[in-house]
Amino acid sequence: MRMAWLALLLSGCSLATFQSKRLDRAYGRAGLEQRDVQVGDTNVRYWVGGEGEPLVLLHGFGGDAKWSWMNQLALAKNHRLVVPDMVWFGGSHSTRDDFGLELQLDAVRGVMAYEGIERADVAGISYGGFVAFYLAFLHPEQVDRLVIVDSPGPVFTPSDLEESLARFGAGDAADIVIPRDYTGVRTLLELAYEKPPMTPPFLLKDVYQTMFTQQVDEKRKLLAELQTVQPPELWEIRSQTLVIWGENDALFPVDVGRRLTTAIGPHARFVSLPKTRHAPNIEKWKAFNREVEGFLRRAP
């Protein structure tokens, strides 16, 4: 791997761009194709393909759809995967002056409508988990089974936020999940991985320039708007729900996941994956996929 880095560095090529093209081919081999659909004032880019009941995968702030769910392509053997870029990530953007969750809900529902999907299983990680939760809460007729990954939904309190910021020595959540420069990419890796991959500075700079310099102001507005969301006093999730958590998640500690599971009720099941942090779907992807497949196979 080090020799590959050096060869690309000397040739002037971008390793992140090279890996992106490899992912394009991987998605294609798994039977998924990239599409764009116009949903009102919003262009939504997404990947779709596979066999079986539809499963919508919603990513968080750490990347776009393609990078976030690359290790879940095996699920396409038993599910029709729908993997959208959230609005203001990847190829999705809007002229709509709206940075709330409703913007994302409209985009996801628009993709489902375009693909002729009336009802789907939905999985979301981190920010995508908030979207998945509120989709199940506000539009229960469209969500069959629900998978929430390291995303606290309405049980996250202001004191939880203060504790998270203190752990990272940050003044604002954006300082943690939206890199301002290449050193912020290292912070994301430390957030996502129990054992972050060795990444030299030149590669961090490459990843930052390729993945984190577009639509930055819009992402910051999304995060600022998310922090103003007031949890409903009364809420109910009717869907059978699997809550998956990284055992050592420093952003949203595992106790928050247990609290969410208890609040949803007896039809929610909690699983923590050992030796993982905020991205168990990447760090322990085989165990993650087994848990998701087992849940979707067993849950009515």
C-alpha cells in the first residue's frame, strides 16, 4: 500500500480520486447504477440496484453515499439497495433555502417515489440516522423496518452535546465532523475508527481537497439547523427497530444508544459491536452486515 501511495504521489495523481473510481466499478459489479432525479428544487444523486425488498441507506457527515456504504454492497444480493447522497453531499444539491431535516426527508421520499417504492426498510448512520428516525416518525406508512446506527435521535440532550464537545475539546459540533483543513480529516478518522489507518499528511491533504472542500457552508448550515430541532413531546416509532452502536463511540456514547432503544420500546433491539467507534459499518463491516441481515430476515 505504501508503494501505491508513493507511485501516485510521484505521478501527480490523486489517490482519493483513484479510489473513487474503484468504488464506481465496485458498485457497478454489485449491480448498482448511479442516477439523478430532480425533486422539486433539489437534485438528488443516488445509487440503486440489487435483488429483493428495498433497503434505503442514509449516510452521515463523514462522506457521501458511495464512500459511507461501500462495505454494505454485499447486501445487494438480498435487497434492492437505494443509496442516496444526502442533500449538500456528493452530487446532491438544491436551490431551496432550507437546511432542516424536512429538506432531506423530501429528497429521500422523492427518490422512493421515482423508483416506484411505496414502502422500504431504512437504515441511517449518524446524521442519516436522524433522517431515518424522523422518516419513520412522520411517515410511518413508508418505513417497514428501521436500523439506526450511532444516532441518538430525540433522546440526545443539551448536556449530552456539552459532554461530547468537551471530549473533543471543541467549541462546536462542526469543528468535529466538518474538517476545516487536512488535520480535520485525521480527527474524523479517530472518531470513526478504534484503530485509525496509518495516513500520511500528503494523503490527508488529498482526501481533504477531494472530499471536504465542496458545499462546506451548506453542510455547516445543516448541522446548525439540526441542533435547533426540538424533540417532539410525544413520539412513537411503530417499525421493528434495530439499534446498532460502536461500543467505544466517543461522539455518541453507547449508553445513549441503550437509552434510545428503551425509549422506542419493546419492539426495538440493541446491539453494540466491540472494538468499534462511530463507524461500525466500516470498521467491523462483516459483523455489521450479519446483524442487519439477521434482523431483516427475522423481524416481521
